[in-house]
Amino acid sequence: MEYDSKNFSDCSIYLENSNAQGDKIFDEKFGFHAIKKIDVMGISVDLLTNSKGDQII
């Protein structure tokens, strides 16, 4: 995650977060934030992005 955050900081990056305890805190540590809830195979999960992703959705 650290490598990707550094080397792809100019790109929009999206993550799915299963809402497991601690996952969101881990993702936020690398500059990601939730932008909406999405359905993945019947399970509601958070879609997170870095600041570059805010420009697309």
C-alpha cells in the first residue's frame, strides 16, 4: 500500500472496504476516504478513493 500510494499519487485509486474492524483506519492512514456505499455480491461495502478519485465520481 505504501509503494502504491507513493508511486501512483497522481492517479485515481479506488478501494473496496469490507468494513471489517480496523480496515477503514488502515486505509485512511494512506490518504483514502469513503465516497459511497456499493453492493458487491449482495454485501454493502464502502468505496474509498484517494484525493485524485474525487474528480471522477
